[in-house]
Amino acid sequence: MGSVYNKKVMDHFNNPRNIGIIEEPSVIIQVGDPSCGDTLLMSLKIKKDKIVDIKYKIYGCGAAVATSSIASEMAMGKTLNDALKITDDSIAEALGGLPEEKHHCSNLAASALRGAINEYRKSALKRT
Ligand code: FES
């Protein structure tokens, strides 16, 4: 039986990139999808307004793994403003598409990125 996922999704699912937790992160955040209970823990290292490292741990379905993996590649090296432009749609598109019922899974990585950047900016404001 064929997979519901395309080759690119399967590649990221089988070999997720940038898995782990950064030891001294600039920010770390956990987000969950209440509809399925899957969670994503994302840590970022930020220098001069750029994401210089990104690592995550994902407890979720195949699409959650693949979307977190490709989102980490998309965000790596980006300025915070550019990283904020990464959306659930652009993540799914970068993977060559997801089955309709799996589209919501790409929300986890997109909202973790957004949440982490907002959190980092808030705490940076407090420091100044
Ligand atoms: S089913 Fe929960 S993120 Fe995919």
C-alpha cells in the first residue's frame, strides 16, 4: 500500500533535521495541538536578530515530524522578521503539499516559531 505522504514528507519524517534541544537557548517554547494532543518543544539561538540555531523535540504524527523538520530548515539563518513570514501554508508548500486532513499539523511548527519569536522579543524588552 502506498503512503498518503509524498516522498519529501517521508524523507523528513524518516530523517528529521535539527532534532534536539539547544543547551543555552535564547528562547524555548512548547506548543500543543489540543485536537490531537501532539506537542512541539522548540528552542532557538538568536544573535543580532537572526536565528543562528534551531532545535526541537516533537511528540506527534508523521506530518508533525516532517513539518517541524522542514520548518527548522526554513527558519535557520533567517532574521526574526523573515522567520515570522513562515506560515502553516508555506511549510506545507515547501513539503510539496500535505493531505487535506493533515494540513493542520503544519500549524504546530508555525505557531511555535511565532510564539518563540514573540516571547524572545518580550523578554528582550524587559532586559532593556
Ligand atoms: S495529528 Fe496531531 S499534529 Fe498531526
